[in-house]
Amino acid sequence: MRLYNTLTRKIEEFTPLNDKLVTIYTCGPTVYDYAHIGNFRTFCFEDLMRRYLKFRGYQVKQVMNLTDVDDKTIRKAAEQGLGLDEYTKKYIEAFMEDCKTLNMESVEFYPRATRTIEEMIELVSTLLEKGHAYEKDGSVYFNISSLPTYGRLSGLDRREIRTGVSVDSDEYEKDDVRDFVLWKGKKEENEPAWHSPFGEGRPGWHLECSVMSMKYLGETLDIHAGGEDLIFPHHENEIAQSEAATGKTFVRHWVHCKYLIVEGKKMSKSLGNFFTLRQLLEKGYDPMAIRYTLIAAHYRKQLNFTFDSLENAAKAIGRVESFYNAVSQTANRNPRSGSVSELITKYRAQFTAAMDDDLNISGGLAALFEFIREINTKYPDSQVPEDNKTEILAFLDELNTVIACFHFGEELADEEIMKLIDERNQARKDRNFARADEIRDQLKEMGIILEDTRDATRFKRLKQVKS
């Protein structure tokens, strides 16, 4: 398996430090509002990566932090007259619900910044002791000139560094290369603050991620992932404070997901093209079509998110689910075919080869659809031999552990639908065509479309793309 490493700007062979255990840190949401689809492009990619590592036999130990104290959360909580915990609780719960809606696996740890303050104070103390930090006006700053390797990740020209000039803001622009804050001294009376040896205050945003990652995963991680907007200053600063404190490599593979644009333009509230997941669901879009759209393009390519792409995603999902359904309902009693097993072996290898190549999901999906095409060419209407049915369904289930966009087998569990189909078939045999048509119309209202083939009547569910 090979991954592009932002630090080296090369696609490299991926080998974890500890045999089959992969440690991953992913920058989670800042819980000051509902997460938008740009956030979820990154989160769904990270879920895809996690799932594929498990598909390849690795054990995954992953941390996704929840930033519940920073400039934004403090400002928003104050605007609503709420305490920090009370304000952020709503958005933490909403984020967890959204992840479940998009069929994302739960990771092993979801640490909150406000629950890790003691460890953050310890790291700041270490950096002060080692001469990489200094106190000024009640705050503590990291001295970036003390670390000769600062700027490697972002490709920063060290001549841009402004020695001895500090910045208090958690977020700042790329041309603002100054000493960043580790501990922000308390400035306002009602501002959330904790006691520390350097005075009352709170941790800086960059410090939070270093501490939460090392607390749960150790001083050197296999993979650190996030959106490309985090490369500088956030991830650059994480490397600086972590490696200055430990003297060890902080992260072996840096993986960053490209920006998402909407209908060809940068997502912006002023342009009216800014969407949270919840807003898309309110418009009637299927969550699995949203997930499919977010993961179907390679993570290092810019994704143009369009409403047409959602409709196309729903059709693609419907095609796969219909094929699964058709195979499930097969009535072909012909002897088992060895060529079906050969096709499964062939396309499993193609899927794996594509995903091994820097998580090329486009190639992986192409292998899936080519497999379906070949089976349908060989067996029209998906009427595969009965004895091949189980291995085909198992192969589709296997690929879906990675793609996680398809709902397989749900239709067969609906006894009411099967009972109505049996009743319609009997009505047709009795030449009671009025009753047969009545049942067909009843099923159509339920979103069920019947397909009468030579051997049997099959059904599929209509995908509701928009309300």
C-alpha cells in the first residue's frame, strides 16, 4: 500500500511502526456550529482510509479530537450568554449524529480539549524548560526560530519568519509567520480560563492537537490527516511544538484532503452555496448519495460538489443495490460456474490494486461497476447460477465494508412486500388482472418497482433523490 506524504511530497510505501497496528490522528471539528459538507469531504475520506486499512488486515487505533475551546467557541458561547460546555454540547452531539448518518465508523477516541488541560500545561512547561518557548504579557509563545526545521511541511521560506514577533490568534494567514501562542493569558473577566504555573489562561489551538494525539497514540504517529487548509499554520505548528518537546519524529505520513467547491465556486454563505449536511437532508437528498459524492473523487483532487452529482450518485447506488437484489432473487438452477469465481478474483485484485495506489477510489469503483457489467453480460438479468449467488453477494458485502454507501439485503427482509408480490403473481395466474394491476400500483406508491422476468418477479426500491 502506498500513500502520498505531504511532508516529502512523494508517494511512499506505507509501513506502520508496529507491524499490523496503524495509529491515526485526524483533526476533528471545532464545535461552534454544525459541520458543513467541506468538513465532511475530509471526514468521509478519513473514514474511507480507515476502512480500507482494516480491509487490508490492519488494526486501526484512531483519535479524532473535538475542539471545544478556541476563539470561535468562546466568542459564540458569549454571544448566546452560555457557558462553554453548555454551548458546545449541542454541536458535539450533532456532529456525532451526522457521522452516523453518513455511515462513518466510530473511532477509538474522541478527546475534548477542555478535558486535557493538565497535559497541555505539562507540554508548555517542557517547551519553556528546553528554551523553545518564552513568556510575554501573561501568555506563552513558541519561538519558531529555535527550531531549524520549522517550515518543512508547508514549504515555508525561513526568510519569511519574523523573529521575536508573536501572534495571539488561534488562526492566521500564511503570510503571518510569527511565534504562535501556546498558552493565552486571560484577558476578559468572563473568559474561560484555567490555573497554570504561567497564570490563568487557556491553551492555544495548535497545542491542543499535539497533546491529544500523543496522549492516546504515543510520541510518534503513523498517519496524521486533515484538510489541506490545516497544513499551515496548524499542522506546521503541531510538528514544531511536538518535536521540540520530544526530540522525535512526530508523524511519519502526513495525508491531506483537497478543498471542496460547490457548483464550480468556493463555498461561501454570501454566494448562497454554503451547506451543512443537515441542510442537504432537509432538501430531501439521500445521505448515502451525499457520502458517495464526497468520496468518489480522489482525495488529492479538488471536488466540485453539484446537485447533478448527487443525482448521479443516487443512480450509481441504485444500480449496485438493484444488482445485489437481482442476484439475491435468482432462480437459475444451472450448475455452478467456475468463471464467476474467476471474475471475483480478478476484480477483487483490481479493486485492491487501485486502493493500494494512494487510495484511488475512482479506480476501485470502476472495478466494482465493471464486475457488475461482466456478470450481467454473461447472465442477463443477473440470473447467475444458484450455487454462485453466495460468493457474489459476499464479494459485494466485502467491498461495501470500504465504500459503505450501499444498503444490501434490506428489501428481502420486508415480508409485507413479498406477500403482496406473491398475491399479485397468483392474481395473474387466475387472470385477475385488475387485482394484479392494483397491487403493482400499491407497491409503486410504497416506492417499490416490479420487474417481471422470464423466471421470476423481482423488485427494487426507488431512490428518493429530492423531496
